[in-house]
Amino acid sequence: MSQGFRSYLPKSDALNMALLALLLVIILPMSMDIFRLNLVGKYLTYAFVALGLVLCWGYGGILSLGQGVFFGLGGYCMAMFLKLEASSPENTAIQSTPGIPDFMDWNQLTALPWFWEPFHNFGFTLIAVIMVPVIFAFIISVAMFKRRVGGVYFAIITQAVAAILTILIIGQQGYTGGVNGITDLRTLKGWDIRTDEAKYILYFVCVGFLFASLFLAQFIRKSKLGRLLVAMRDKEDRVRFSGYDVSNFKIFVFCAAAAFSAIGGAMFTLQVGFMSPTFVGIVPSIEMVIFCAVGGRLSILGAVYGTLIVNWAKTSFSESFPELWLFAMGALFIGVVMAFPDGLAGVYSSKIEPRLKALLASFRSAKPQPPAQSTPPAAPKAPVSPKPLETLETLESGS
Amino acid sequence: MTTPNTATNTDFVLAVEGLTVSFDGFKAVNDLSFYVDENEIRVIIGPNGAGKTTVLDLICGRTKATEGSIKFRNKELTKMKEHQIVHAGVGRKFQNPSIYDDLTVFENLEISFPRGRNVWGALTFKRTAEVINKVEEIADMIFLKDQLNKQAALLSHGQKQWLEIGMLLIQDPELLMLDEPVAGMSVAERKQTAELLNKITKNRSVIVIEHDMQFVADIANRVTVLHQGKVLSEGTMDRVQNDPKVKEVYLGH
């Protein structure tokens, strides 16, 4: 039993997860005011997307440049519920049609559109947050992968989908709130989400969902399906001629990535208090890929750190040089891809971790026999393998 | 050899009849017919561009036939998808060693273990004692028992070829198709491979594409010579070697 559990969560992974938990649950909340913590909470919602990209792109080799679509759909589903609650007939008594969202009234709509109706129900909304993006991802991926569209073509199509959805949302202002998005969200089942206390709670809910997603991703990655994804990325035909219907696995991982992104989107809406097409389009979608690449596209924890670091840099950098940020971001992406193709996690596992281990080992051996201390630091150089991935895998399976 | 009259059911393991594939008008395989018996080792030879690899591609479903039929144990393969053909019992080794570089030898073999082949099955797949024993048994057979935890990318070329053969063996196919299994191997490796093939070809039918004539003579029951997408000659190695048509094609004018 515990043997099986260990194969899904080896000691080193468990330790790294615990460190992340320590950072997110204790260190950051203790050291930051609610404004900064809320910002971290917002960044963490992007980490859900980056996490999905690790599975989809890092493991499966399927680069999607349209993850903002699923983030946005999840976020919009949540926003529709909150908006309806904020648009009670009492709150909107001054409108020409009370009881419908304000932007509908401004656009001369006189009744709530049919697809808004079910979002009065919170249970339906929770299901829709996941299911709407997943069904959409399913349709896209079935259409593409069953026809064996892959690689660059798939990336371009996802990007086109992101562009189309943005245009659709902006164009259908009366139904979607247009370019402003859905704003002025107030309460969740009567609970005011704008107070500091609510923001604290939502931050911890977000961290909770993030860890649930991390564990799920870890399970997928460590199952045979995870190894199959790596195999498919490498030699798709060999997998096919080993008796697997390759497209089904691609559809699965694409939908899983969409589901993670959707949870992130919904948490974004709750913590930030609005949803707009700026989080759906091409630019945010590519940014998410950068978060994932910086963190290391083969590491689910790397994705979280990558997202936090890039966003922290973005916030502090763009506070002083707003117009330079995009250039810096582009340079960062190019730099990471050229110098550290496996991102921060790759640097960690190939450079830092072996040294840490050697350090630990030398501390342990230092007590009984001090002379050994001088030799171990040289030893770690040898086991460092040519490919960071190998180090990652062997370190994990080795423990 | 008696030839069955029509594309009806036969007691052959594999019956290829009237098979034609045309790429933009060029017929890589042209009205090809041949039959493989139970437990037979059939070697397909022929000059470059004769359509050898294309025939294997057609049988395993990688290329769709323009015309004709391929029946495996009387099941029509031309309408089936690749993974269904594998499930029916046809295994195929590619010309270049086709293994998963980023995975270990053990994981390479494990993926080919015929269980948990759908999404749910792969998620809930457990590394049971049965799987481990089978992987070790096959690894022993393909001379890689000591390399199970090695990353596959680090194997030598010959070892990669063996690994891929091992990946097929673990599927336990009834029809095994090997595309140039000894290409690029050293003399010693060739000998080992011939031994291996003799071991693994028991109780199944095998189609091998090979250029190395010594190797062909060592393993073949019967030889089919392809030329320009058609059967030029068929029979025992001796017969084929002495066929004037074959001599002409190989030696030119």
C-alpha cells in the first residue's frame, strides 16, 4: 500500500511539495499585507494554467497557445453567477429593465438571455466552471487529434481559437459585457468577496485547489499515462503500433489542462472581482506558456515557481518601466529557451540538487569521520547526466 | 504451393491479395499477392525502391491500400485502425530503432505490455509482479537484463534494435514483422540477433525484410523477391538465388 503510494509521490517530490506549501500557506501570508497577498493569489491562478501546460506541453509535447480560452471560460462562468447575484432587482432598480446585469441594460436588452438563466444556480455554476471549458477543449481536440493535426499546426489553431473567442466576447457586448468584461462583482451567496477577510479566505481556497491540482497532476504524471505521454512526444508511431489509440491520450491531457486552467480562471474572478477578454486572448495565452517555460516545462512545481517569479518581476518591473516590460518578457523567454531549456526546475535538478545532496551527505559523514569531508563536494559532478530530464527521472525513481 | 482462387477465407495466417497502393499515380506496390503460413519465417528481399517497407506499412495500417485485401487470420486489415491491427495480433518493428529515448529500458518494455491500453487503463495501470516478471524475462532474452534502469537513449545502436524487438515480444504477436533487424549491427551483434530471432520465431509467423544474404539464408523458410512493387520470384533461398530473373534484377545487364 505505502509502496504504491511512494511510487506516485517519491520522498524528494513530497519534500518539495511541503516546501511549496510552507511558502504559500505560512511564509507569504505572514510576511505580506492583504494587498500583496491578493496579488500572489492572482498569480497563483495563472499557475493552474502553467500546471496544465506542463502536462500538455512538457509531457505530451502538445503546445497550446490558447490556454487563455479555458482560463477565460472558467472565469466567465463564475463571473456570470456573481454578476447575476449582484444584479438583483433591488440593486438594479434604476435600470429600465431591473434584474438584469447593468451592461445588458445599457445595450438595450430587455430580458436575460437564455444561456444566462442557469447561472442563477450555484451548483450548476460550479459544474459549468469545469465542464464548459472541458467540453470546448474536447471538441477542439477531437477535431484536431483524430485527424492527426499536431505540432505547429495545432499551436496555430489554438491561437486562432483564442483570437476568435476574444473577438466574439468583445463583439457581443450585450451578452458578455464586451471589452470591459463582467465587472462590479460583489457577493457569493450573500458573502461579500470584496472585504479583506474574504480575500484572505479566497487566497487559502485558491492555494487549496492548487495543491489538489498539483496532486492530481502528480498522479497523472507518475501513472503509466504520464510515461505514455513522454513516449508519444518522442516516438508517436511506436506508441501507435504498440496498440494505443494515440489521439485519445492527447484528448485526455488537453482536456485535463483545460480543466486546471478553468479552476484558475474561476479563482481569478473570485479574487480579483472581475473577468474580461484581456485574459482570454493571444497575449495572455502566450504569457502562460512563458511562465511554464521559465519554471521548467517538465516540472509541475517549477510551473508554480515560474509563474510567481515572472509575475513578481512583471509587477515590480512594470511599476517603474511600464512600456519596457513586454520587451523584458520577450528577452526572458528567449534567454530561458536558449540557456535553460528545462527552466528553473532543470537548473535546480542538475546544478543545485546534487550539490545539496552532497552537502547533506558531507554533513552526515562529517560526524563519524571528519577527513571524508573534503572529498564529497567533488563527487556530484560525475552523476550529473547530459540531459536534465534524465536527472529528474532518475532522481525521482531512485528514491 | 497451391494458390487459393479468390479473396476468400484461407487457413493462412496472412493472405495478401491484389494489393495495390498508388502515390500520386506511382504504384509503389502493384497487384501484389502472397501468403504466409502458420509458423513460417518469410523473408522479403529486393532492390531499393522495390516496395518492401511499403508492404509492411500496408499490413500494419500505416499506409492505406488503394486496392486489394490483406487478411490476417481471415480478418480484413485494410479497414482497421493501427491500434486495432496491433490488438488483432500483428507487431511491427521499424527500420530505424524506434524506442523511447527519455524512458528507461524497463519503462520501454512496460509500455508495450499488452494491458491498460486505453486512457482509464493507463491511469490505473499497476506495476504488478506479473508485469515485472514478464519485463525481466524479455529483458533476459534480448540481452538487456543488466540495463533495465538505464535510460534508453544511452544504449548502443544494436541494443536499441534488441530493445525494440523486445518491445514487440512482450506484446506476444502472432505475426511479427521486422524491417532490417540487423542493419547497422556489428558481426558479433548479428550473430546474437540471429540466435535471438531463432528463439523468438517459435510459435509465430514472421516477416523479415533484410539485405544481408547470409543472414537471410540463416533464418528464412521461404523468400519473396519484390521488384517494382511486384513479386518477382518466390520459394526457397536456393531456388530464388538461382532464378535468372532475380539474377538479372540484382546484377543488372
